[in-house]
Amino acid sequence: MSIVTNKELLDRAKAGHYAVAAFNTNNLEYTQAILTAASELKSPVIIEAAKSEIDYMDGHVFVAMLTAMAEKLSIPVGIHLDHGPSYEEAIRCLNYGFRSVMYDGSALPLDENIANTKAVVKAAHACGVSVEGEVGVIGQAADGPEGKQNGMIGIADPVECERFVNESGVDCFAAAIGNAHGIYKKKPELRFDVLAEIEKRTGIPLVLHGGTGIPQEDLRKAITMGVSKINFSTVMRKGFLETLADTLKNNPGDWDLMKMLTPAKEKMIEIAKQHIIMIMSDNKA
Ligand code: 13P
């Protein structure tokens, strides 16, 4: 099956009461692991990359590689820009052939976030590409309530979310509800009261960032409240690198690159499968 838009994937997920996993990638093995896991579980999947990851791979090479891989599979695959920092970056990804882009203006005043997101929506929708926005800053877990910079995790205001959705025209958006990127130092306390109010006021598919470390019961509860895309990144990289370090330690002097990388890739497949099952998208392709 070929690449599809996030709108198609998320509308189906919301109606079917599951969420689609969006895994970041930055190389061949990582991408192969995600697609193998999703394909074996017959699950739709989104492969996303942030600007630094796109620059690392080269956007044209990434889209060509992923398109060739996806065409061989019978699952729908999304290709998405994660945390696009500017209008220009979103346009660059439209040119590469992405089918979904995120514009993250959450650190800006609301009016500016709305105006910039609306401009991205206008350009992306003209190309049939979906847009994800963000309201309320989703920080790094190290900056969270248990970290040094206590105020970094912003909680989105449902009234602002309603205005943002109505005026920007986004297809889906991420709202900060106590989640953060990276490794949580203690169990995250998601604000389900805020999430329920956001869902009531907006009604479009919601995105949960910082999926690493959120317990299954909380992920599933969020899905019942309209979350239709959940992002996972750190857990995959951690599993890959820890396994690679062990393999290198246990095979001193063996410089067969493929042999060293294979167990790390298999670990990533296992982790991706666990998370796809946690958010109930297996057998939904
Ligand atoms: P984690 O690295 O915490 O899983 O978050 C990923 C993410 O939200 C990417 O946007």
C-alpha cells in the first residue's frame, strides 16, 4: 500500500477507538524496524521525523526510501514532519513529498500561533497534505514537575484550543496535558479533566506527544477521550543503543557491521510491537 495522509489514518482511528503510533526515525534500520513491526501486526503506522532527523537523512532520500518500502507492504503508512519549527520547514517537506506536516508554534503568543498555523494549513491543504498543530508547550521530561525547571510543562487551555482549531483549520493537534518528551523521572500525571474539556470543545483527532513511559492504562484512557495519534521516540532509541552496546561488549574485535546492528534492530521491532498493541492499533490496517 502507498503512503496516506494522517487525516485519513486519524479519522479512522478516532471512529474505531484506537490510536495510530507515530514513531520517529533517522536511519534505515530504525525505519525497517518500525515497518516490520507494523506489518507483522497488520497495523497502520506513521513514520515521522523532526527537522534535525530529516537533515541527517536528507529529505528527498528519506521520502524515496520510505515510499519504496511502504509500496511492498499491505498496511497504510503516514509520513509526517514532527515539530516543524517554521513555515519554511513545512513548505520544504511539502516539496520532499511528505503527506502530513506539523507546525509547532506553541511557544508563541496564541494569535501568532494561529496566524502561522493557518498559513501552513493553506499551503498544505492545497497539496492535499494534513496539518498537526500544538497548543500549550510540551517540554522535556527533565524539565517537568520533578525536574529543576518546574514551570516548563504548560497545560493547554481548552478555550484557547477551541479558538486555535476553529481559526487555524488544522486536521489534528497536540495539546499539553502534563506529558513531556524523554524519560519521565516519576509517573506522569496526565490532566484527563483538561483532555475531556478539549475533546468536548474541539472534536477533532487529538495527538499525545511524549509517549515513552506513559502507562498502558493512561494511554488507553486518553484514547477514549479522542487521542488518535501517539508519538514514541526515546523508548525506541534507548532499546536500540542499549542492545548495540551489549552486542559490541560481547563480541570484541568483531567488525561485521550488519551482525552488530541486527540484534539492535530486532529489539526495536519488539518495542514497536509492544507499543502498537498498547494503543490497540494491531489488526486495524
Ligand atoms: P518520547 O521521546 O518521549 O517518546 O516523545 C516522542 C515525541 O513526542 C515526538 O514528538
